[in-house]
Amino acid sequence: MHRFRVWAPAARRLDVKIGERAWPMEQCGGGWWKTAIDAAGPETDYGFIVNGDGVVLPDPQSLWQPHGVHGLSRVLDHTAFAWTDGKWRAPELKNAVIYELHVGTFTPEGTFAAAEEKLDYLKTLGVTHLELMPVASFPGERGWGYDGVDLFAPQESYGGPDALKHFVNTAHAQGLAVLLDVVYNHLGPAGNYLAHFGLYFTASHHTPWGDAVNLEDAGSDEVRRFFIDNAKMWLRDYHFDGLRLDAVHAYVDRSAVHFMEQLAAEARELERETGRSYAVIAESDLNDPRVVTDRERGGYGMDAQWSDDFHHALIALLTNDRAGYYADFGRMAHVAKALREVFVLDGGYSTYRGRGHGRPAKGLPPCRFLGYAQNHDQVGNRIKGERLSALATSGRVKIAAALVMTAPFIPLIFQGEEWAASSPFLFFTHHEKELGKLVFEGRKREFAAFGWKPEEIPDPQDERTFARSKLKWDEIVEPEHTGMLGWYRELIALRRSEPDFVNGDIAVNFSEEECWLMMRRGRFLIVFSVASDEVKLPVPESAEIVLRSSDEVNVEGSRLTLVPDSVAVLRT
């Protein structure tokens, strides 16, 4: 027997369809419908018929979509999987080194099982947490995952529910925590049948994806419950160690208790139930410290958030790119401010936005923020998906890596970054023809702000765009890639072995004219130069080089010599 429940407040009639037979459901209050069917059990395929129109729709809370987002749902018994990670406890987030990966392009096969084969490599690299880009069921067999529509069902082309559980269980056995990127600000258009069941969207607010998710209008209690139950499912039933909430600035919620605050509170309740700790990380473009301020102090209670200002400042300086949102960055002073104060735009005027933006992040520990030189957005949202290694010298790539690993933020790296992978990370989709065309046209309009030519944009629908984005693991053995991989391994090992990089104070000096910056973290000095000529800087006589990006970087007495595009980490 299986019990079916679905929220469909607008429905006059609801049936469960299994095979050729339909079973009527009964209303049970609050817009909910239910029934129990003896003939149904684990692995039974089923769908819902709304108002007797004969159209069979997937379950809005389907746990398994083996036939794709338009197909029947399948009953899944979460208790059937044999977990072996009962004693696992994730490292503290403040001590994390996070590795972001996209399952479909991380390996040639593009599956959870194939990614599992790389866990030894990731363990040796030294990272502590893996962050999977969204895996909720999305249209077709390839995509970034941000147009998911069956939020409770892992993507079938990746391997489905049990393969994902096996991946997480094996990662824990290797000592690796696993985070999941979840998307609650919109759902993809293809396969999105939620509006047939309930008030999941509101026309009161418009977003880049259409009507906003209903977080505050009539019916929003159950909509919020839908998304929070989804978050809790990933943590409880798939044993994820935390979540990354995509683009929380796109949430439209003026409730007294913001959706983020509610989610954070329920994550803490789940911790008490399971005895595990969970990290809830936001991606926010608001430069609003309330996102990561404790709920008791009037904030939303997120554990951490992505910090784009640090990325923008670093990349604008190292690549001289000033297009789009890089227009507000490019000086050494911006990098210094990001390191010291997190937000570069903390209330001042933003040229890119044409208005003031942000608020100071005073009083918040830096470990509430993630720092990165590359991630899926900042690579994939470029017209050609170029990685930093395609935009800057090897020396500047090493500078970026050193800053990320020694800054006071939680470091994050993007798949392949550690060996300067040659493959781009492009935007790719697998939609039906007409929708794919619309997506491509929208992509062209988006890139207009950066001054990029429409004819240069790779077609997201072309399977070759997806294939080009796959990592080329065989290139790791090539000298230029081996050298970069060694650099990352040394930096990660240094960060994890020295508490000063997590807990140490920070002081920053720099010269805009001479193009150098010096950052102190406890006993360590991190110094880099992007000058066109050799630079000599005073350092304590006790200073010794721990890591250097070039053999030509040296300390003699109290003088550090930096060649162009070089960086050194010194212990004092």
C-alpha cells in the first residue's frame, strides 16, 4: 500500500492514475487531497489527473522521475537505502575548502557514479567540501540545472536517487562533506506543472523568469512549506551536509519572518533531530549583511554567503576587464577593501547599476563569506565560457589562487580550476526547439550589456556546446597543468595546516602606482605584484618564503624581490 497526498487547492476533483486505472482522491482540508492504494508500492509509476481532464501530470513532490520531467512519477522508499555514514560529522564550515562541480561535465560520463570515481583525486587535492550544482530534475539530459522543475527528484540522466545517495555515502567514507545547490527563486518553464495544482506563483511580482514564486501572497504558507520541506529532504534523506541557495536576491518576500529566516530556523531544528550540523549558504547580490546576521540580531540567519565583490575586484584587476558589473572595479584599492571589509560597494554609487548599492558588513566574521576567483557563474556567464587561465598569464592565475586560499573568507574553487583546465564552461541547455530558440535569444540580449557580439555566442542547444565544457582529465599530466595543480595543492595544504588563515587578523597595504599589495594574516605575509617591472619591498628580517610562484622571487635580508605577475607567501 502507498499513501498519496498532494496540495491542489483549486482542484474540483483529483485522481491518481496507475496503469490504465484512475483512483479518486478525497479532500482532507487546507487544499490537500489524499488516498491510499493497495496496488501501489515502491517503484510504482503514477500521475495525477486534475479536474478529470484526462491529462496525466507528474506529482509536484515526485521523488523520482525516471521518464523525464513530462513523464510519470515513481514511488520511492527513502528508507530502503543502506547508509553506512552513521558516525560521519562534517568539518566546521569556517575550516572548509569548497570544490564546486557540475555532475554532467565533471567526467566524460557525466553521472554520479563517474563523479564518485574521482573522490580519491578530490581527497588528495585537499578540499573538504564538494558543492554540487543543482541536480533536481530538469528538461532533457543536459543543462546547468537551474531550470529544474521536479525539485524532489534527482536528475535521471545523472543516475537518479540511489546513485546520488551512493555518491554522498561514499564521499563521507572518504572524509568529504557534500553540499547541494538548490533553486527556490524560480522554476524552469518546460515541465513546470505546479500552477495546475496550487498558487505556487504570483503575478504581483515579476522576475527575469516570469511570475515570482509566491512567498507572501494568499496560499504562500503551503508554498513556503513546499520549498522548506524540499530543503529538509536533501539534508535528511540524502545526507547532504548543507545547501547553497541560488540567487536569494530574487526572492520577493515582505513577510515579517522572511523565507530565509524560516528556512534557517528549520535547518537548526533538523540538526537537533538528527544530531548533525548543516550549513546554509546564500548566493546574494544585495551586499546586505542581514543575510548572514544571526536571527537573534534581526538577520536572516544564513551561515555564509557568496561574496561577489571580492571576485569582481580581483578579476577586474588581473584581467583589466571593465565590462558589465566589472565597471565598478579594477583598482588595487578595491581588492584591499574587499579583503578588509568584504563589500566594496557598501552604500556608495555603483556605475553599473546607476545608483547606490550595499551596506557595510561591520561586525561580521569574514568566515561568513565565501571567496573565489572562479565559479560556474563567473566562468559560464562569459560569452565564450573562458576560465581565468584563458584571460590572464599563468603568474596572475597563481596570484588569484594564492589570494583565495589565504584571504579571510571560506575559499571555493570551480572544477578544473586547480589544473588550469583548457575546456571552457559554456551555457548549455536541452530544450524543445522553440523554447531553446527563446533561451538563445535571451542569452544574446543579456550579453549586450557586456558589449559582446551576438554572432559569437555559442548555441546553448548545440550538443557540441555541452561536449566542449567537459573536463579533459588526460591533460593533467601535461607540464603546464601539472605545475598549476601542484600550486593549488600546496596552497590548500598550507591553508588547512595553519590556523592563522582561518582565525588570524588581517592587515592590508598596497600601492596603486607601483601595483603591489601586501596582506598580513597572523604570522604570514602574502605579497603580490602585477607591475611590469621588478619590485623590491621591505619585509621583516625574520621573513622566510613558504611558497612562491616563481623561482625569481627571493628574500635577501629585509628585502623581498617580486618579478612581474608573481606572488609569495612568507612566514615571519
